[in-house]
Amino acid sequence: MQTRIDNINRSLREQLTGMRVIRAFVREPDETIRFDKANKELTDTSLLIGRYQAVLLPTVMLIANLSSVAVLWFGAHLVDTGDMQIGQISAFLAYVMQILMSVVMATMLAVVIPRAAVCADRITEVLDTEATVPAPAQPLRPTSPYGVVEFGGAGFTYPGAETPVLSNVSMRCMPGTVTAIVGSTGSGKSTLVSLIPRLFDVTAGAVLVDGLDVRGWDQDELFANFGYVPQKAYLFAGTIASNIRYGNPTATDDDIWAALTIAQADDFVRELSDGLESPIAQGGGNLSGGQKQMLAVARAMVEPRDLLIVDEPSKGLAPAIVQNMIDAFQTMKASGVSILLVEQNIHFAQQLGDSVAVMDNGRVVHAGRMQALA
């Protein structure tokens, strides 16, 4: 039963999430057939369970009633012959009914326990799963954080993959500079910067932040030292203010507006009727892709950081907005913030970057000054 419910939930989730793709490729009939198959399997299993339950409870009640009749039938003859008192029959009948009611409860448990056992097994699997990014036994803290990031022969292979995504990557990002990472789609740019906040752990080499291997850092301390703008902007259900404060729960309205200004999102937020309290749907479904991207940048900017990791901030933004964002990043760079920039927009990278790393097939094929790339 639980397997059938999983199948129908999976089918529904995929169809709702991929609704536009299904319509674009006119696959509604195929998806209807797939849902009908999962639905029929669930229906058949439910009907089978329903038939068992329909037979089980009346059968138990029939046995209980027949037992009561049998006790009274045989007890009446014993009372008639003087071998038993009426009180003894009443007591015996009460005991029999208690036993039979326990049997009725056991039949109900027989229906619930198997499903509960399946759910318990799944919960146990989750609880027993070991973290792929374990916390260090003796976490370290840097004595003087200053925002230096260094990759020392870093390599990474996804679990189950035949070939590594990253191989022998070595580079350094210094304070007050912008290191641009450019390359074609699938070259490993986003995976590389994900190694810094330990979204993944390297499978070869090391990633150092302020001279310490990130695997030895105190995790809360590590996360507190950098801002992160993911490649795919994700917003939570709530308001604009609550999403921006996700980067700093104690941020004031002035701090939020300052972050929105850096991300070039202040203009469209001011145009909203509720301003900072404007509602955000789950996943930012009521905003455009560019608006979500700007809010994701603002979320990372709401608190000063030693290191800023930005994964394609110009994606989906107009050229004028991109240019203003470049100017804002230049101001942050002048204040001593280390910026690690992943970009496919070469114009953005050239205007902002001090050094560049060109990646291809998981390797750095060129590293040096941005002028050399130009």
C-alpha cells in the first residue's frame, strides 16, 4: 500500500512541477496514462485491503457472538442441574467478552502495524544515513580571518560517477580582489565554488580558507565568514524582508534597503504596494527570474562578509542593471572583500575581475591576470 502511494505521489509531483514542459511537448495523453496506471495499482491494492477488512471484522464479531451464545447455552444446562450458579455464568461471560474484545483490537492492529512498520523502516533509513560532510571532531578557528581562499590540487567525483568532475585544480583568491571563474557549461565552475562552503567535500587535494582546510573549520564559523549566491536563485515563502533577513536575522530595514541597492533590486521593490512586506510565494513563484536573482544577491549582501561567492549573478538581468551591479561590486572589492565570481558573461568578468581562471572539463586551463585573457 505504501509503495503504491509513493508511486502516485511521485507521478503527481513530477506532473505539477513539469507542467509547462508537458504542455510544451504535448505529452498530456502519455502523462494521463502514466497516472492512470499508478492510480489503478493503488485502487486495486486499496480494494483488496478493503475486502479483507470487510471480512475480518464481521468474522471476529460473529465468533464473539457465537461464543456468548455457547456460554449461555451450556451454562443454562449446568444451572438447571444445579452444578453452577448464575453469578458464575455471568462472571465467565464477562471474562469471555474481555478476551474477545482484545481479539477485536488485535485485528485492528493487524491492519495498522504493517503500514507503521514500513514507515518506521524509512525513518530509520534516514536516521541511519551518515552525513557526507561530517563535522570535524576538533574544529579549528583561524586566529586572524582575512579572506584568502586557496585550492590545492582539488578534485571531486560525484558518488557513482565514472569520471571526476574536477581534477587537480590549483588557484588562489586574495582579499580585496575579484577572481573570475569562466568556462563552458559543464566545465565544473559551480561545483568548484561549492567546495568552499562544504556543500561537497573534495575527494582529492584540499580547499583552504585563511590557511585552514575547510574540513577542519568549525562549520558555523566557516558559514559566517562568507556570503553565497547560488546559481539557481531560491526564495522561501514569506515576504521580501523575511527572505533578505535569511542572510542576517538581525538586519534592520535600512540594512535591507542597502543590500537591495547593491543588488539593483530597490527600484522594483519600491514599486510594490507593500514594499519590504510584499508577499513571496514558495520558491519565488510570483516573481520573474531576474527579480529572484536580484533578491538572492541582496540576501548575500545584507551582512558584511570576508568572502563573497557569486554564481552567475548577471543571469537574466538587463545590461543596464548588470553595469550598476558591477559598480556596486567594485565598491565592495575596495573595502577588502574577497569575491569569487562564476560567470559566463565575459563582459561582466572582464570589467570586474582582477584575475581569471578558465576551466574546461574540470581542469584549470588558464590562470592569471584578466588582462592576459583579453
